[in-house]
Amino acid sequence: MILTLKQARLLKGFTQREMAHELGVHVQTYSKMEKQPDEVTIREAKKICEILEFSYDFIFFNDNSTLSR
């Protein structure tokens, strides 16, 4: 299963505002993460995956990601 960050968030029932709060960032910053996931830092990706309870292989390191190349 390959998910976008937005799909993973929605599957777990989080709003962008809730995710931003959990990550300690402004909602606009989180929104940018969803639009440009290849610019998310490893630390941020790990925290996001802990919150959403998904392996980052499903969201950040897949065939569609430039992080995997």
C-alpha cells in the first residue's frame, strides 16, 4: 500500500490543524508538507509516521518519492 501524506492523515481521522499541533508547527507549515512531501526532513517524517502509525515506507519512501532515488 502506497499512500500520500494527505491520504494517511485522512485514514487516521486527523485534520491538518491537529497534525500541525502534534508536530508543533503552524498549520500552513504542515499544509506545505502535504504539498511537498519530498521537502519534509527525516525527523519530521519519523514524527509524522509515529503519529499516524504508518511505516514511512508507505508515505515517504516509495516509487513516487524522490527521497527513494
